[in-house]
Amino acid sequence: MEITKKSIKIISEIAGIPEEKINFSDSLANDLGIDSLGLVELMLNTEENFDIKFEESDLNPHDLGTVNDLIDLVNRYLREKKE
């Protein structure tokens, strides 16, 4: 499963919103209703599903505001993992 689809599936499960209703520009907090506890769950599920480990500095909710921000972060970690 490609990174984008897999990321949206994870977000959908945490937010309780159908995948087809999630847009790249959606705010994780404001549009999808993911609170701070949900964000922790989202990050843990993302790490597990992609076999990556986020640095604490990347878990700032102000930097990780949208669906696209999460997808970009996963892509960056997967690129670094290959190197």
C-alpha cells in the first residue's frame, strides 16, 4: 500500500472519519478533531505501520498540523531509512 493511502487509513481510524472525506489540507486538530492524545496515538500507529521511529523534535503539534504534514514526515523518514 502506498504511503499516502496508508497514512490516510491510519488518520481515518484515529479520527473516525471515512478515508474519502479526508483531504491533504485538512488540519489534524481543527478539521479532523484529533486532540493531543489522538495525536500521540496517530504517531505511534504511524511508527508501527511504517517501521520507523520519530525523533521527539518532529512531534511538535504546531509543525505537524495537516494530513500533508504527516505524509511529508513519513516520506522523509522512509527516505532517510533507505540511505
